[in-house]
Amino acid sequence: MLVHAQRKLIECLSDFVKGNPQNQDEVVNHLPQLRKHLGQLKLPPTWPDDFTEAHRAKVNTMPGLNAEGVIIECLRNNVDVCQMKVPRDLLEEFGVLVNAEVDPSACMQLELFQLMCLPEGFGFKALPRNQGMVLDVLLSDNLQHLKACFDDVFFGDAQGEKPERLVLLLAAAICNNNFTTAAQLQGKKIGIEATVAKMHTLLVNACMGSYTGLSDRGKISRDTEVTALSTHPLFSALLIFLADQLDVLVVSLVPIVYKFHPLVFERSPLHF
């Protein structure tokens, strides 16, 4: 009963701050109290004498209270809060929560990092200091599972439910010509070359008729496959990420594309 009441209170707080900068500022002032409720439900330090081990084993600590959702709503469209009131260790705490998820690409907590870079979304003001913090946290050696998910997007099969979210997060961390973070990604081998390589793989798969998954290959033209690829969320996210990198890093695509397949210039429907 008490947990149910707490969840309802958290829902009310989310509604209270949504789209209201004044309320967002007020709730963020109580960030330490909110942080006590991040993650799984916290079990009491002591139990009643008649509460046996069997009873304790039945206590479900998931889902939590969703204090994360309140914090995320406090950041949305609020540049001042993102710039002035969010400590680095909160990003690190959210990083641990994301890293603990089976599929980080699909978890709600990931949105905090994008909002810290772009509170108002793509096309609006980026926060360079926050972009650096976000990359430092997300690519930390302490978050091995999350790091493996990034590697899987660029160098593996991108098996997460929403791999495009990881790519767009990297795009948010470098957009508006942040040379420092773009260079940092290049040093981590998650840069232009890795982006072009992944796009090339998706493109080749589309040209070979392996994208749509339809069984009657005889009735599917290559143009149909490539058109389907153009609306593919991962390919679209990679294109945005590539454009952001090219905005800040002076690099010629010709030798990079040629490296992966010398014939791509003749065969690619994009006509590099």
C-alpha cells in the first residue's frame, strides 16, 4: 500500500514539472531527496520479528518508483537546469543504471544524457561542457556492458531493440561543432570510419535483398530494398551522426569509402 502511494506521488511530480520551467526549478532544488529513490525499491534496514526469510524473499524490488522519470522531465527544454544544476555524479549514477539494463538501447534512463547535451532537442542550443561529461561517463571503462552495446552497434549486429538511440546520443554529444568530443570519439574508434563502415554494411545488405526480410525475393527490386533502407531508423541515425562529424572534422570521405569496397563507387545506389 505504501509503495503504491509513493508511486502515485512520483507520477504527480512528473505531471507537476512537465513543461513548466518554474516547477522544474523547484523540484530540482530537492534533487538529493529524489536521488534516494533511483533504481530498485530500497528495502528497509530492519524487519519485524515475525517477518521470516521466506517473506523477505517475496518482496519485489522492481519496478522502482521511477524517480528517474521525474528528473528527466525536470531537464526537458530547461537549458538553465541542465547547465547549472545537474552534478556530474548524477550522470555517473544514471550511467550505472543504464549499464545494469539487459538492453541499454531501450531503457528510459538513456534520455537523460541526450537532454544534458541538447535540452531542447536537435536543431537547438548544445551545451559543450555537458557534451564532454556525457561522453566521459558513457564511454567509461566502468560501464563495460554499455560499452559493449556501443561496439555492437558499429562493429557487430546491432542486436539491441533501438540501436539508433545510442547513435543519436553520440550525435548529440558532438553536434554544434564540438571538436573536442568529436575528436574524442575518433580516438575511441567510434568515428567517421566506423560510421561509414556500418552504413556501407547496411547498404550492401539492402542491395543484396537481405534487408526487408520478405520471403518472395523474386518480386522485390533493388530500388525497393534501398528505399526501405532509407527509412530504417539505424541508417537514418548513422546519417545524422556522420553529418555532425563532417561538420566539425575536415575529412574526405572518398578514401574512407574506397577502403571498404573499391567497387562501391560503381555499384552503390547512392553514387558516392
